Amino acid sequence: MSNSIEIPFSTTVLVRDTCLCLHVQRAARALARLFDDALRPAGLTNGQFSLMMSLNRPEPPPMGPVAALLAMDQTTLTAALKPLQRKGWVMMMENPKDRRGRLLSLTPEGKAVLAKALPIWISTHAAIDDGLPEGNAARLRQDLQVLSGMMGEAAKPAEASRRPRQSGRATGA
């Protein structure tokens, strides 16, 4: 006698076809490959472009807000900054208001690389937006922002189960 639990293949098909997490991951990987290929001539990956763009501010930002914007912890941000620092594109400096904290800044060389990459990003992004059915790029961004905002709610499953659904759409697994 076997004690193994059998999950019907129909359940596998249901998850494959309806899981928002799976579909978002697949789309994210495809977009990452597309932007990595497009930005390669500028010497950047899509993640490096996003990180450097997040540093393009009037005043050097502290690490915390940059990590929050990029949805990563500070340890991951520190690791992502290292190659950019080695290339001389980003610098980290002591925060004069809080000596324990660090501020991040693009160097002139980093700004030049970002300026070279920006037209590539614009044209690649325009092609993607144009390729979406019915021009729904703005709606897609809005829905993804809603999903991103749900991260804080994931820690409160009991609360989420009491909240009424706003539509009849499936929320995925």
C-alpha cells in the first residue's frame, strides 16, 4: 500500500492556466531577457538600468528608500551596487546627517552610461507598449502596482480572508 498523495493532473492544468504568480514570473523573465539584450550595447543589464535610474535624483538618496523602490532588501542592494561601483558608475558616501547611513550617487561616468542607455530603453519600451493588445500598457502597469502593494498584506492572511473581493476575477495561487 502506498501512502503517497496523488494530485490530479487537472489540478496541475488549473494552476498552469490561472496562477497569477506563474504568469507574472514568466512575463518578468521574458521582459528581463528582452531588456538585457537591448541594453547590452550600453553595458548594462535591465536590473542595473533600473538601479541606476533610481539614483538619478537631485539629491543622493539613502539606501533604504532605494531598496524599497526596487523591492529588495539592503543586503541585496549592496550586492547589486558592487559591480557598478567597480566600474566607477556609482559611489556610496557617508550620510552627513547620520554617519551610520550611506547615500548613493551616480558618478559623471554613470550618468553618461545612463544617458546612452535611455534611448534604448525608450525605444524598447515603446515597442512593448505598442505590442500589447488594445494599448492596455497603462492598465497593465496599474494592475502590477496593485499587486506590488499587496506584499504588505501577505503577512496578514486572516485579514485578507475577511475582506470582500472587489470583482469576480480570480486572484491566482
